[in-house]
Amino acid sequence: MSAQIIDGKKVAGELKLQIREDVENWVKAGNRRPFLKVLQVGTDPASTAYIGAKTRSCNEVGIDTDTTHLPDTVSAKELKSVIKSFNENDGIDGILVQLPLPSHLSSHDVIESIDHRKDVDGFHPMNVGRLAVDQPTFKSCTPAGIFELFKYYSIPTKGKHAVVVGASNIVGTPMSVMLSRESSTGKATTTICHKYTRDITVHTIAADILVVAAGQPNLIKAEMVKEGAVVIDVGINRVADETRERGYKLVGDCDFEGLKQKVSWITPVPGGVGPMTVAMLMKNTLLAAKKSIYPD
Ligand code: GUN
């Protein structure tokens, strides 16, 4: 068997065309263009690259954006007062604080200081909590993007056994909630594996749907998955590659070549989940501008 490839780049491109049309209709109806404010603390190169991708996407779909840069020495108090000014600015629809933050800052405190009505990342406890109780919310972009892929490729989740490897706040935990709950199609029997799981293979081999977001290259090998499984690889790892000018290549958490022979569907890295995350951020920013989740 050779797996069918889930082409996130293509699906994200189609979604962004739709969002662009929705944005133009919103503006034609007399509304201000949606505005996304990005905040970067420090100069982490990976964060700079992610912000570059988000800015380019905004330009593609017609959402206005700019990035405020703060030094990595900024105090929690200063950072929160900047966020407060964004919360109070009616010209800003969505606020995104790029993570990770320098270690002296608590990401929990910082995220909680964002107005949940502008939290287009879906990281604020209000939005995470509403997700857990199946209420309308800003859904965390990566899990939401994965559900768009299931929809696009007609991959059912209802009644399946889904296994999520990794329990981060950004991906693993919201993904497991969305898989298990009624909303977003979900309705799967869901297992979460994390750093305390004794033998992850016992679980991964039983998965109809396997979502891997552990940040460890080559963690999942062919012998760890069931024949015909659906594999979603969320990992984006830089590994040294001297044949490339930039000195590294991007790989996921799965042995793509090995798994491809055994599973029914698989996402590549790059070009799988990554572009979907950015497309969902655009969708959330438009929802924020329209006040669709939290009407006044
Ligand atoms: N760092 C890694 N992924 C993300 C994300 O989706 N949003 C933000 N704000 N920071 C990140």
C-alpha cells in the first residue's frame, strides 16, 4: 500500500482564496479591513520566520497587519501594558503574541492579559475552556487546520480511535479535546500520549488516526503504526543538512518514507499541517473582525 498524501499547501491555498473573498465582501459592505497585531519579544530566528509567513498570508487575503518588536529584556509589566493598549484599540481585531517568550516571562500570564475576544490564537483560558464545553470559540489554529484537512479529504473521525502524541497547550491538548468532543466533527475515542507514557507503541499501533506533535524527529516509525492508519505529522524540526545553503532541512516527527508504505493517508513536512495553521489564523482574524464568536 502507498499512502495518499494530504496536501496542506493546496488546501490552505484554496481556503485562503475563500477567506480573501470573504474579506473583500466584508470591506465592500462598508466595514474596516480586518487588522492583526503581532507582537514579537526578542529575535528568535524561528519566530521571525513564522511571523514572516503570517504576514505574507495576511497580505494574500487582504488582512492588514503589523508587528511590534519588544526587546527580550522587556518586563512583564511593560509587556502587559503594551497588550492592554492593543486590547483597548478599536482598530485592532486580533492580537498574536508569538511564542515562545523569554524564560523570565510567564506565557500564561501574558496570554491571559490578551482580551479573549481578540485572542485569534485560541490560547486564552476563556477560549480553551469554551472549546472543552463545545461552545463557539476561537479554536487553536493547528488543530482547527487539521480538522479542515479531515473535512477536505472526507476522512471520518466519528467512532474512530484517535491517538495524539504530545500534550502541549498549542497543539496536543486542544487537538485531543476537538477529537473527543461533539464539535468540529470529533466524536472519536481519544488517547493522549505524553512524556509519562510508558510505552507509546502500545497506543500508536492501535490508532486509526494518529496525530503526532512531539517535536522529536523520527519518533514514529513504520512498526509503530497500524496498516491503513491516517497519520498527521505536526512536527517541524530543523536537522542539519550540509547539502542545503541554509545548512538545515525541515523534517516532521515521523519517518515519512517508512510510514508511506503502510498507512492510508499521511501529511508531509513541510507542506502538510504548517500552511493550514496560518490559513486558520486568517480565518480567526476575520471572525474576530466580524465579532462572530463574541457579539457585542
Ligand atoms: N509558536 C509556535 N506556534 C505558535 C502559534 O501557533 N502561535 C503563536 N502565537 N506562537 C507560536
